[in-house]
Amino acid sequence: MSDAADYLLGEMEPERAARFEAELARDAALRAEVERLRPVVARLDALPGEAWERPEPPPLQAPASARREV
């Protein structure tokens, strides 16, 4: 995950967040990136926890054209 996303999600340690905020104050391109990501991260953060669980993959099966009659 990017520093911008970590920052927006509040997943940075306080010292790292302070360094990131200092960088934000100096870097207009980084500020623009954070603002571009802000609505995306907010939508992802609003998803329920079960949305992040991986679905069970379907069982593997050879295509019909590759199967042999026994």
C-alpha cells in the first residue's frame, strides 16, 4: 500500500505520520495525490469487513476437450 493510502486510512505510527505531513507541506504533487486518493480510500474504508475475505476458489477441472474416456 502507498504511504498516501496508509496516511488516509490512519494506519501510520504517529512519528511516521508526522514525517509524512511535513512532506505534504513541502510537496504539492504529493498533496494532489493524497486528494486524488481521498475519495477512493474513503469508499474502501467504508466497506464491511467481510468484503475483504477471499472467496473460496472453484475446484479445478480439466476442460472437456482435454478429458479422456477411460
